[in-house]
Amino acid sequence: DTSPGGAADALLSSNDRRDVNPSVIQGLVSIMTNGTPDKRRKATIAMCNLCCESSQNRAAAHAANVVTVLVGMMHETNEDEHLRRLATACICNMSADPPLKDSIAASGAIKYLSKLLDPPENSPDAMAATAHAAATLWSLCVDMEHIKPLVALEETLRALLKQLKSPESFVRGQACGCVGEVCIGNKSIKGHLSQLGAIPDLISLLDEPEHATQRLAASALCNLLANHDANKKLARECGLLEAFAKLLKSTSDDAVQSAAAGGLYNLVSSVDRAKLEQLGVVQLLRKVPISKHINVRLGIKETGKKPIG
């Protein structure tokens, strides 16, 4: 069968990620809307795969109104948790393109994504949907200042912070990423997150065994502290300077080292020189590109060679 509908049906049992004709995308959307439960799940998986790497497919899916269909799946009253998870993963892939972010935000998806952050039970499907929801909200906030306040509602922020203590490291990491992204450039959101307890929760994640979670937690802390004196003061009181120094000295991962060095560089001033020397991290900070100018931050005068003659 070479018809668009036949091509869409053929994709139900494949893992295809190539660019396809928009009519095939339309066929999948039709199955996602009107198919049997099994075919709806398979069509959503196929759509998720097609939208993973192809901006052309994502644009065609958007034109076929897939966002509305996916949002509908996320808040259906039936007990199909697996379909909700698939829909959340698919909309996460759709959120990769800036032109689609506004459409997703306008669709009402943020409200349902926020609800998925705090599921009533911790089944594998529910936890996967939570991770995808956090990742989607994170993606929606990237370079979209007007969307951040829509994400930064107290209920959503509380749910994100709750997931920093999830038993699943992937969920913790996605929650870190979202917390770190939603506050960039927004002093009010930084203050709100601090009031809700974000700083000590993130500091505790610096001791995570997973490098990815350590890096995301350190980056989130760095963003929370940037240009926010009250958060810096609280972070010091919570032991962040020592925690960053410990991580900088102990990690073997370059990305984690860079995140810890950047966080320290953002936190310290000349009054911290003796403390950092005592902790033995000044030389390390000089070697990491993001903090190579630590001498200036600490007020250490450069010693150069004396001129000849």
C-alpha cells in the first residue's frame, strides 16, 4: 500500500527517524486521534521517533495539529499511563524548535506537564512521564523569557523541587536542568526558588554518584546565584563554598569540574581568598578556563618578570 494511510500504518512497527512526506505525518495524527488503543500507542511512538531528529518532520507534525492531540492524550481520564508517557515524550521532542515553543505554551500543555511532575504513584510509566515533563518544561524555557513565568508558578516549582529527591537519577537530573533554566535572567524567579528551599536541595545533589546530575545541580546553583546577593548569602550559610571546592577537587569529569569552578567563580570575592587557599583550590581554579581569571576576582596581583635594564 503506497497511500499516505498505508505508509503511516507501515511506520507503526518501525523505528524510522528519516524525513517523511507530510501526508504520512497526517496519517499518523489521524491514527493517534481515532485508532484503537494499541494503534494509538504505536502511532505515538512512531511520531516520537520521527520528531526526534528531524525539524522537517516536527514542522509537518505541528501543521497537522499534533500538539493539540498530544495535550489531549496527557489529560485523558482513562488509566492509560503508557499512552500519557508516550505523548509527553513526543511533545518533548516537539519542543526542540523555537518556532514550536510558543505553540506548545499556548496549547495549555504547561498546565498538564506540571501535573505530571507530581504523579499520584511511582509506577515506571509515571516516573518516565515525570522526567519527560521536566525535560519539556526545561526545553520550553531555553531562550524564551516570556515563557519562563508561565512555568515558574509556585505549584510547578514545588513539584520540580520535590523531584530533586526522586529515587531515579534521570528524574533528578531533568528537574535540576529545568530549575537551572527557568531562573536564568529572572531575579524574581531566583528569589522564589530560594524561598522554596532550592539551594540546600541542589547542594545535596553535588554528592551524587552520577556525573550528569552533579553537573546539572552545579549549573543550576550557578544560575541561581548569578546577580542575586541574597541567594549568594544563603548559599554561603548552607556551605556551598565548601561543597563546590570539594566537588572541584574530587571529580574526574571535565564538565563537572567546569560547572563547579564556574559556580565558585560566581560565588566568591576578595574576602574569600584565604578560605579558598586553605581549601586548596586556587591553583585548580586558575587551570579551568571558566575560572582562569580567579586572581582578579580574589584581588591577587599578578607577578610578572621584571623588565631587563
